[in-house]
Amino acid sequence: MTIPINQVIAFSAVARTGSFAEAAIQLHLSQPALSIAIKNLETALGGKLLARTTRSVTLTPEGKAFQPVARRLLSDWEQSLQDVRNHFALLRGKLHIAAMPTYIINLLPCILADFHRQYPDINVTVHDVVAENVVELVRQGRCDLGVTFDPGQSSDLNFTPLFTDRFIAILPTDHPLLGKKQLRWEDILDYPHISLQHPAGTRSLIDKALAEKGLQLTPTFETHQLVSIGRLVREGLGVSVVPSTSRTHMEEMGLHCRVVTAPVITHQVGIVTRMHQELSTASQALEALIRESSL
């Protein structure tokens, strides 16, 4: 039988004061209500805890044995409540965020630094995965929220757009195309190309956009990670087209970036959360910082 915490509180008050009348005043209860709470507790435990006369209230042997137990229960109860208060006050907590590598490398560190300055006691686990896996981690409930490309219509996910990203070309030093300020896809396709492998969503997006213009991408090298693409380009093995969110990282690797037109290919980057699932206070705070950073 489950024992309500208010019955334990009632017993502790009577045991501490030695008086039903005084305990009732302290608990803001009527004496009949207090007596019922004690009676229900005794029934649940199987025997009398208090010996009551017209002049005094004393503990039975079982009541004396239960008193330290009641203290521990109330202490644990208060600690548990305080833990919850700390979560709401962002003084304690843990959250998981999933994000695609381009976002983690280029944009997320500054956001997390700001978050940590404001909420130093919140533990954050970052899942660095490809865009498609971001969606699955959120869908499975393993991450509170994710930042990725628009996953399209979904019956169980919310997508909040942050910004529109476009694809840019990355070129190694001394490449012939560096003489042009912006490039056409036809220019790029004249050179060996390094691309993400299928089923990467960005690869499918590029293939579809090019097919609509009668163009076809035939990669010389394929890989799963944008950082690997950057390194291969740096070694002079070809050129590539990557999301502009990776521009800073590519330039840090010594690569040169150029705008790509004809066609201009864009896609939405945003926050993915589970539909009908309330975010924790900590997750809401991080989501707010992510949104502010995109303004």
C-alpha cells in the first residue's frame, strides 16, 4: 500500500510536538483531519504509532522505531523537491543535442560558450552526427533537440527554420578557377569532383537540382564527412561544393571559397524537436540561444 507523504508529515509533527493540537496548528489542519491522517498511516503500517490520552501523546515502541525512518523519508522528499527546483532554475540538469558537423564546427561552439557562462551547472552532451542521423536521434528520444537540414514533412517532428544555407565551391591553392569571383556549375564539373556519398541528403539535393538543368555530377572521390572532403581538396585531388556553414572551417584548412550559380542550390537549416513533447527548461534555454544566434 502506498503511503502519502502528508501522512508521514502529520506523524512527524505530532511526534515532534507531543500534541495533536499544536501539530494541527503548525500544519494548518483541523484536528479531525490530522487524526484521520495518523489513523490511515497506522492502518497502512499495521499497528499503532502513537499512544494518545486526554493529557498527552507518546510514541509506541513501533512509533519510536518509525520516527527516524520518517525523518529520512522527509529529508529525501525535500531533497528530491530541491532537485526539481534546481532543474527549473537551471542550477542543475543534463541535456543532449544532436547537430550536423558543419553546424558543430562553425556555429555551435560560440552558442555553447554563452550557454555555459549563463548556466555553468548544466551538463551538455553534443552528438556530432550526419544530418540524417540528427533526425533519428531526436525521433528516438535520445536527444532533446537537433540542428540539421529540413527533414521534410513529418507526423512526429517539429522543424523550426533558422536560416537558409547555400552551397559554395571550395578550391585548393593555385587552382585555375580561382581567377573567377563566382562559378557556374558547368565550370566546376570540368574538374575532378569530391562529393559526399549517398544517402547524404545534401548529395541528393545537389543531384536533383543539377538533373533539372540537364547536368550530372560524377564524383572522382566520395566520402561520408565534409572534413574529409576538405582534406582531399587541399591535397589537390579535386574540387567540391559544400554548405556555406562550413566556410570558416574550410578557410581555416587553407582552402578558397567561391559562390556557385546556375543553379543556385539552397536548403533550410533549423531545429528539430519531437512533436507533442515538452522540452526541459534547460533545453528551452539552449534552443532560445540557438534561435538568437541566427537572427
